[in-house]
Amino acid sequence: MSPATIELIGALAATITTLCWIPQAIKVLRTRETAAISLTMYCMLAVGIALWLIYGFLIGSWPLIGANTVTLVPVLAILVMKLRFG
């Protein structure tokens, strides 16, 4: 497999897993319904993403930095709404 194909697969994977949180964040922001969302899971996820972001900075990986920065925004929005509306 060519390096360009491998990079394309990685870019597609990063894009999909980064953007997958946006529909949930929009739904939570619109409905303010968070009862079915696990607080523990979102806390662990936010910490994990933050650690990936720190790791990206430490190794100078702009794809890791970009993907995890974008991912952290909707995840934190959902977490804040969960804390606010329970």
C-alpha cells in the first residue's frame, strides 16, 4: 500500500472520529436532555482526549493536536451540559 493511501486512511479515520461527537453535542445543546449520558464515561473521555492532546504537543504531531483539539470542544460541551442539567 502506498504511503499516500496510508495517510488518506489515517486522515479519514481522524476526521470521522473527530466529527462523530458533533451530532451528540448539538442534540444535547438543543434538548438539554442528558439523563442517558454517563458522566463517568464523558469525564474519562475528556481526560483521555486531553492527554492525547498533551502527547501531540510533546511529540510535535500537528494531526494529533488538531484532531484532539477539535474533538475536545464538543466533548467538553456535552460534559458541561451533563453537569449543568444532570
